Amino acid sequence: DTGKSIIIEQDVQDNPKMVLDSQGNLVIIWRDSRSGGTPKIYAQKIDPVSGDRFWNTPGIQITSTSDAQLSFQINSDEAGGTLITFLDFSPSDRDEVIAQHLGSDGQTSWIGDGIVVCNSLQPKSPPKVISEANNGAIIIWGDYRSSNEDIYAQKILYTGNLAWQDNGIEVSTYSSSQTHHNIVSDDDGGVIISWDDPRTTNDIYAERLLGDGTLTNVEEKGLIVNKFLLEQNYPNPFNPTTTISWQSPVGSWQTLKVYDLLGNEVATLVDEYKPAGKYVVEFSAKGGSASGGEASQLSSGVYFYALQTSEFTQTKKLILMK
């Protein structure tokens, strides 16, 4: 058996994505060049047993813009329809995250190519979509509105309204990039989001996002504190300030100090009891007293910062470059 032809048209049909809808039928979307110019997104519903098509033979055209539609994804709703999200890219404009709902009859629910989920000026990485009970869907994407790739999310209702703040809410905006994000339903109106994160080594982090837009672990941004850890300062090299982060699985008296190459203390950043948790402090080398994270005027060069508790000691290098 060599398979059953779904679409045979002139030019190129490629990059298919598919999902079983809630009625057990197969919905396929793909990129199609039959109309010339920039490829468009098309869709077709298939009986998974017979292979028969539900809609017109050439498929349903989902998009019509001359912009490029990239990185499209599909997920089923609870009523035989599907949700589609993609990046709409115009070289003269910006990346936009777009969403479209396709009913069980093959009709699009929202005007044009869909609803703009995010149109911030910065580049974005591929969005992912998951149905959220009977109300709509939650969409996540990577967003470079800071210097790194962060994870943002938005909830879109079947009415076409966005439930959360413009351009989405922060899921993780740690100083390192969060990549290869993925999303699954929590079966309770929210989602579980996972991603690769190099904040320590190459680790996998996860966060639960509830249907009302709240995170279950806001302070930790997906991090479960189960060990001592002193993270590399960021940025490094730096001038004149840098951020130092660390975590402690237990409450203890903690000191965080900066030393020069000769071992002379140049700044005390922390010297107090800290409960278990994750902490961040800013170190400034632009001058001032040693209290409050500032050192007397420092020259360019290599320095060290050390975290010490009754159970843990770790030292890392930082570089001041003026």
C-alpha cells in the first residue's frame, strides 16, 4: 500500500500537520503554492477509516495574505472543530502570532486570516496551541522582546476575544534563553508548559499556567528548589552592573561576597539569614560603599564572588570590562 492521495494540485503542497478532532476524524493543514506567490495554509478533513474527504476536493483555504505563514500548529477543540496558530511574517513589518478557529463544517470563525495574538516588534519563535476546556485555547510562543528568548502566553476565547493583557503574559523571562517550549493540557482548564533552559547547565523546566492566567509558582518561574546553586552572573563581562542569582533548599545564614585576584574582599552583597528559595542581587562596580551591592571604584579585571552557608560554599568568576 503506497498511501491514499489527499491533495493533488499544481505547484507544491508540503509541511503537513494533523490532529484527530473530537469526533474522531482527521484534520490536516499544510502549506500550498497553488495560487502562486507566497504559499497559503489549506485544510482538509478526512475519514480515518475510508480516507474519504469531508470538504471540497482541493481543500479549504485558511489564509490569503501575501505575508509568509510560518511554523503553523493545529489542535482540536471539544466540538469537532480545530484551532490553528502560526507566525505571520512580513520582511517590511514584524512577526505576528495569529490564531484561527476552524469549525467542524470547515468554515473559519474569525474574519480575515484570524486574530492577532501578539504583534510586538521583536522576533518570535514558533507558537504552540492547546484547547482549554470549552472556552477557547491557550497559545504560547518564544519572544525576543528582551535580549533573550522568553516564553509568553495568551488565551483566546471562541468569541475571538483575548482574555489576558496585550501581547501576552510572561511565563518565564529568566536572563537565559528558554527554548524548545512545549505545551499540554492539565485537564482542568490550564496547561503545563516545558522548555529547555541553560540557566545552570542544559536543564528542562516546567510551569503550570492556570486558565485564569496565573502561574502556580510565580516566584520560581518553573524552578523547583531542591539543591544549593550559585549561578553565573549575567551579563559577564559587565560594566558597570551585573546580576548574581542563587538558590537554597533550606533556610540558613548566607553570605555572598566579591573578592579581587589577591583574595581581598571588595564588596559584601549578602550577610543575613535567608529562608529556602531563589534570590537575585545586583552588583555595581561604579563606586560607592561596599554595602548594598556596591564596591568602591574598581578597575577592569577578573574578580570572584563566593556564596557561603553552613552547608555549602561555591565560588565563580566575573569580569569587569570598562
